[in-house]
Amino acid sequence: MPQVCASLADTVAVVTGGAGGIGAAICRGLADEGASVVVGYHRSPAPAEALAAALGGRGRHCAVSAPVTDSAALARMARTVADTYGRCDVLVNCAGTTRFVPHHDLDALDDTLIDDILSTNVRGPFAAVRALRPLLAQGAGALVVNISSIAATTGMGSNVMYCASKAALDSLTKSLARALAPGIRVLSIAPGLVDTPFIAGLDPAWRDEQLARSPLGRLAHPADIAAAVVAACATLTFSTGTVIAVDGGRPLV
């Protein structure tokens, strides 16, 4: 019989961008299910270390530098994971970047911002998979989860290039799922607007407008995204190469 539900006990999960609003919720969700969690960070070790120390569950958690735009640093991260745990069962590519730029203002979307978005949101996940592939390939049923966005399909988001980067990430998910099967599954989780501190700091009128566009009557919580990641790991064990929306039905409005 095929495995319908897998336990995360004794597994090791690496989460890039692990100390951010969504990343931290994912780390907590995986830890609560029994995984040992590696909280990947870029510039801010203190929040990542504090999060790792506070995670529950039965696993051994730690924080490791994982700047996704630096392939050499990712290779060092992979060696640290190998030396510390000897395995990697789950990689969650949660690191990302954007900035609000009106879609009609093409001049404001300068080349520096474009390069930053594409190198972080597209090349970064690929580089993380490349660095950790030898560890992921050691076990059976390893999983890569790319945190995408419904902006990939709606074309509406913080800026034109952000939308394009998430569309590219979903395409990457499909290509890698084909290339790395059967040993490594690859999925995209595509949130709608998530109620993080970043969103809370924006214009309240704009936030209320977005709230009104959700058929389920609220914005996504980081915990909703974490639950989807846990489901991808433990329940959706025969899914690969697909995009799972967690958006409260926003594209329906």
C-alpha cells in the first residue's frame, strides 16, 4: 500500500528566510510535528537564533547563515547541515524580496531592483536546491517546497517583476519536479496576501480594500501557510510539480 501520511519525527528541514513572518510560522509548524529545523537567515542572526532556541517539538534546532544569492555561502550551509545532522529531508525556499512599485511606473522599477528580485526569488531557490541536493537525495521521499504567490497567475502584486519572479518560480517547481523525481518531490505553495508585520505597516485603507476582496472574509495568516507546508510534507505524499494556492479565494473576486 502507498504511504498516505508520513511522520516528520526524526526528519531534518531547512527553511531559508526562516526568521521572517511566514518563515517563522513554517519553522514552528515543522518543529511541532517533530522535525529538526534549520532556521536559515541572511543578515540577521539574532532573530534566527532566538527562534531556533524557542522552537518546540522533539527535534534539535539551530540557526545557520543561508544567504540565497551567495552560492558559496549556501555550499557552506549544506556542509554545516551535513556535519550537524547527516541528512536533509525537507527544504523550504521561503527567502524572498520585493518593494511596492506601481505597475504603470516602469521607470521606478530600476535595474538594481529587478536584479535583486530575480536573484533572490528565482536564482536563490534554485541555488539552495543545488546546494542541498546531495543530502536530499540520500533519503527516500525528500521534499522541496517553494513559497510562491498567487501573483504568479493573477499578475497583480507588489510590482511587475515580483509577479514575473513568482511565475518563474512556479515554472522552476515543475521543471525540478520532473528532473529530480522520483527521489525528491517539488511543490509550490502560493499564498494570497498574508497578514504579516510588513502588511500591517501599510496604508490601513489599502489593507481594508484587500480584505474586502477575500471571499473567506480575512487575509491569510502565516499559520495557514505553515499548515500547507506541513500537509505537503506529511499528507500530500503523492503530489509533485504542482502549485497549491492558499489564498482564501482571492482570484474569484
